[in-house]
Amino acid sequence: MAVPGPAPGAGARPRLDLQFLQRFLRIQKVLFPSWSAQNVLMFLTLLCVALLEQLVIYQVGLIPSQYYGVLGSKDLDGFKALTFLAVVLIVVNSSLKSFDQFTCKLLYVSWRKDLTEHLHRLYFRGRVYYTLNVLRDDIDNPDQRISQDVERFCRQLSSMASQLIISPFTLVYYTYQCFQSTGWLGPVSIFGYFMLGTMVNKTLMGPIVTKLVQQEKLEGDFRFKHMQIRVNAEPAAFYRAGHVEHMRTDRRLQRLLQTQRGLMSKELWLYIGINTFDYLGSILSYIVIAIPIFSGVYGDLSPTELSALVSKNAFVCIYLISCFTRLIDLSTTLSDVAGYTHRIGELQEALLDMSLKSQDCEILGESQWDLDKAPGWPAAEPADVAFVLERVSVSAPSSDKPLIKDLSLKICEGQSLLITGNTGTGKTSLLRVLGGLWASSRGSVQMLAEFGPHGVLFLPQKPFFTDGTLREQVIYPLKEIYPDSGSTDDERILRFLDLAGLSSLVTRTDGLDQQVDWNWYDVLSPGEMQRLSFARLFYLQPKYAGEARPAATHAHTCARLGVSVSRAQEGQWLPPPEQPERERSADCSGRRPRASSPRAEMVAPQLCRQGSRPPEPCWQRWAAVPYTATLACIG
């Protein structure tokens, strides 16, 4: 049923380019929404700590050269004072470094919270989550992107944060110190060395980003396959499908491992480049220092003074090279961040696009949408009218084949409606249009009753249960008990569970409010899940209920509670009531009727209301449906 959607940048090969930069900056706006945000304050704290740490590191780095001086002059008091200073500086440096790491971890948690909540707001706005998972297939594994990719992105970015924010300051300072020690030759050589390493590593990182994105997609597919088996373990067991699913799951594993091997092969060359530049950097520092020494610049110094000078200059050059080397070493982490940036950014773009459309619909009203208003539409409808459809045509999102054509229908309070037809003929599709999940291809749809308790409620084909207590399952989707509280609400819930035949479920869960650690789909049978859905319906007591698949044993209870039920179930074709009795009997035997009503031509399903009894043998199919009134066909 999924339909490809126009995702921005869809099909583009992920790489380190302008699109990566745009997506990365868009994510940064989420992580740093304003100058007074908590993340900004923590980031500035991290900057201050990192600067203090670098100042202490510089003083620690000069201590070896000072040891050359006091040891060369045999100064015992100077040696003791220098040792004491060294111990103090090392303790301070260790404390600052630990606080640096602690702040980075706090940033990771805060970033993950803000980015995940931002995506959640877009994902759960309106029916965006439904559109993304059911009607579009251009964004793979949105659940993995929100949970796993966001976590890895924030973790990798926080590990880079300290080095990235301090690098500009350290590079400027140590470049100046290197120029003072070696002249222009030292900084130019080191900068040229860094530029060469950057270009080589960028070339090697390009294929890695693409492979990483592909690997994460296959990781999501492999995890989804295991989740599919876990959720559908019983149906698979009835089919004795262990061997087949074993082969299919292994097939996905092999595709994943093959991609991982390809990724590791490409990372091998990146690791070779990184390690080569690391070790060549240590030699380069001594080459830079040797040039002024052999050229006679320091010819008037004694061996002790020269040793102290070489030690100081070596520290400055080596540390400047080390700053560049650490940036080069971040290539692997940066490639990971780039891959996650593309996956999260692509999801964010799709969510923003769908959220804007969803917001436009919400401006028109949460309970009303007008898809293509027909001329001559009435100004107002009676208060007991829930839905008004005028010449509505419906097609599946993935197909142009019409399921319903030119349907005009009015659903009013106190009337029950039965929709029958063969499998795949559009019965549930009509409920999806009424529920706002699908748009009609033409015609006008108006929902005049509000959604929710005392309004309209839809029961899907597959019952849905969230995590939580038994009470939370019954009152769903309400956040809190409604309309009463305390023991009064308990009595209502227990009474409705008993009406649904689930009084024993209270004992199994040790009460209404006992937290359970199981999956409701694993412990309830299909029949119990249907019954629990009806207990939820009894509790909410909407005026209108749309049911995708009937559970006939509870129809009389709905009638007693004043709930008008619209149902979709499989059955034979029903003729419009305008046809003669003899023709109705013939059509109900299985042949498709002719559309004699000018108001609606149902391409597949047929609609029946209460009022008069349809002929045999169709009536035999409905004998188990204990409505308080008989059913009649409508045109």
C-alpha cells in the first residue's frame, strides 16, 4: 500500500557536500534553539573548561625543558619547587579533563533529548506517522532513525565537541609559538602537511559515508525481520514456517554482513592514511627544529641551554602537529556523523513537509475536511448527522483502480450501517476515508461530529494496545480517566470488562493499575483482543463507532449504550432497494447487481441500514448479528 513520496533529496548519493552542510546546520538549530538555551550554556561551559585545560597543558609541556635547566645547574631547591609545581599542574589538568568528559556526556544526553523530542513532535503530529509508515516508502525504517541513529549521532558528535571547539584557539596560539621558535618555515611546513592529509582523507571518506548509510538501512531491515517474527510468532508456528523464516532472516543477515565487509574494506585505506600521518608528524617536528639548529641560529648556546631550548621548541611543534593530527584522526568519526546526518536530515525534511500539510488540515478543523466541495452543498446539517458524503470516489493510494465511485451517503445518530462485499473491494477503505486517513479522489466528505468520547470512534481491523496497565488499555486513547475518577471509574471499567467477557483479565493482571512487563499481543488471544477493544468502546461511549471487522456478540451492548455502529464485513452482493423482490433474491445469491440508484454506484461494497430485512440467503449470513432492528439495503 505504500506509495513513493517526494522526499527532498531522495535518491541522491550521501556524501560530504553542500546538502550535508545544510542538513547538519538544520539539526544544529534544533540542538541550539536560542542563546539562552541550556545546551548553549553547557557548550560555553565546555569551551571555558577546554581553554583552561589547554593553558594547564602548555605549562605542563614546558616542565621537561625546565628540568633540563635545574638538573644541568644542579639546583636542588629549584628541582623541589619544580616537582611540586608539576604535581599540582598534573592534578589540575586531570580534574579539568575529567570535567571536560563529564560535560560532553551531559551534552550527549541533552542533545539526544532535544533532537528526539523534536522528531517526535513532527512524527506524531496529526497522522504523519501513519502516512510515513503506510502510505510512503521513500523513508526506510523511521523508527530506527529516531531511536538508534539519533543516539549514535549525538554520541559521536559529543565525543568530537571538545576537540572541535578548542581547535581554533590552540591552532592560533601554537602557530604563533612555533613561528617564534622556528620562523616562518615551521608553521608553513606544518600547515602544508595538514592540508595534504585533509585532502587525502576527504577522498577516502566519500565512499565510507555512502556505505554507512546503506549499512544502517540493512541493519533496520534485519531488526525489523526479527520483530516481525516476534509479533507474529503464533501464526508462523501454525504454518510451521521456522525453516522458511530461518532462510529469509539469514538472507537479510548475509546482505548486511556483505555490506559491512565492504565498509571495512573502504575504512582500511582511511586507517592507513590516518596512521601514516600520525607517525610522520612526529618526525616532521624534529625536521622543523633541526633546520635553525644546523643553520647556526643557536650556535652561541651551551649544550644545557640548547637542550632546554630544543625541548621547549619540540613541545610547541609537536603539540601543533598533534592538534592537526587529532583533527585528521576525527575523519572516521566525521564519516559516521555525516552518515547519520544524512539519515536524520532526510527524515526531518520529510516530517517537516508532511507536518506542514497536516497543520494546514488542522487549521480547517480537526473534525472536518472538505476535499472537493460540490456545488449546491447545503449550508448546515442537523445536529444528529455525523458524516455527509456527496458523490465521493475512492481509489487506493498505490493504484488508480476505483474502489468506490460517486457515493452519496449520510450517517445519522441512532442508525446502524453495515458495509458488505468481497475481500479487497473497498469496505475498510470507506472507513479510512471517513477517518481522514485517506483522501478521496473526488467528491466531498464532511465529518460533522467531533472525534473522541461522545463523538466518533473508529475500531481498526487489528486491535491496538499500548504499553501500560489494564486501566490504560481500557481508557485509551485518553491520558486520564474519564469522565469520573476513583472508585466510580473502577466500577465502570469492571462492569464493561464483564460485559465484554473479560472479568478474568483483572485477576491475571493483579488489578487495574498493576504495571505488567509483558506485551499485550503475546498474552491475549485474538478473541480477547477483540473483546478488550469493545470494552474500550463501552467505556468511551461515543455516539458513532466505525468498525472495520465485526464482533457480532457485542452489537446489542452497543445499542443499549446508544452507540450507532458502522461496520465493514465480508458478504455477498446486495442490491439497491429500488429493485424488485425477485431481482433482489437473484442478486443476493451471488451475482453482482446493477447500479439502479442515481445517488451512488458502489464499485464493490454494499451498504445496509436498519429498517427492513434483506432476502435469503443474505439474511442467513447476518443471523448472528443481534441488532435491535433488522437491516435493509440502501442505494
